[in-house]
Amino acid sequence: MEHSRTKVIVTVGLLSAIAFVLMYLEFQLPLFPSFLKFDFSDIPPLLASFALGPVYGIFVEIVKNVIHLPVSQSAGIGEVANFVVESIYVYTVGIIYMRSKSKKSAVIAMVIGTIAMAIAGSVLNYYVFLPLYQKIMGWPLSAIVGMGKAVNSHIIDLKTLIAYGIFPFNILKGFVISILTFLIYKKLSPMLKM
């Protein structure tokens, strides 16, 4: 029992460290606002969710974002947003996969998790995170929308920023993270499981 607990702690710590490093390998995608950066830091939490369970995936998300706070350029709002939205993804995938551990279940879980993440990310950005950026960072809504309009002429207000920026970004991110995790999980699972 003690060996098992130690292995879980070490695995979560290692995956958290890898996720933190992957946060620095971020890049901007064409057609998306500059504040939406793509990175691969959600692969380790998703691996933890598959191998150890959804709660451990959330632990990796927490640690990754807490470690990133000292270098935050968003007054912590970006880290909170990343944690909440990505935890919804990781937890949804993990809870569905835990019911029936098969390739088919994993694919279904990742599709549902991606959709849940995109919807939650859209709603939370509309009602919580973008208003927080306005209030705490002093960014006027017109400037936030302008970042989207600069790369996508369909973005003209907050609703279109969500519809043409944030929602499709999260769908694309979930799709890419899911495929990469699907391709590497089986090879890594013997090392990750308790």
C-alpha cells in the first residue's frame, strides 16, 4: 500500500513537472486571438486521468498552474481559467473512461470531454474570465475583441469572439491533445499505472 501511494505521488509529480515545461512551448495559431496560445501541457494531466483516475488528472492541472503562477502575465486569471477549463476536460474524459476501459471508450470519452471543455470554456469566458480581464487587468472589451478581429474579420463583438475564437480554439485543442494522448498512452501506461 505504501509503495503504491509513493508511486502515485511520484507519477503525479513527474507528470506535473512535464506539464509545466510544456506550458512554455506555446505558440499562436492563425485565425485565433493572440491571447489564445496553444500548448501541449494537457497531455500529462490526461495521461494521469487515464492511468490513475480523473482526480489525479486534476491534481496535475493544479500543480502545473500553481507552479506557473510566479511567471504569470495575466495576474493569475489565465492560470485559473486554464485550471478550470482543462480540469473539466480531464475529469470528463477520465470519469467516462473509468466506467469501461477500452479504446472505443477512450475515443468516446475524449470526444465528449472536448465538447464539454469547449462549451464550458465559452460560457466561463463570456461570464467570468473576460470580465475579470477587464476589471483586474484594465483591458477594455473593445481591445479584447480587437485582438480577435485582427486575425478574424468575423469577430466583431464578445459573442462572435466566443463563437469564432474561443469555442473553435478549444475544439481544436481538445482534438489535437486527444489524438496525441491516444497515440502515446498505451506505450506509457505500464509505467504510469499503480
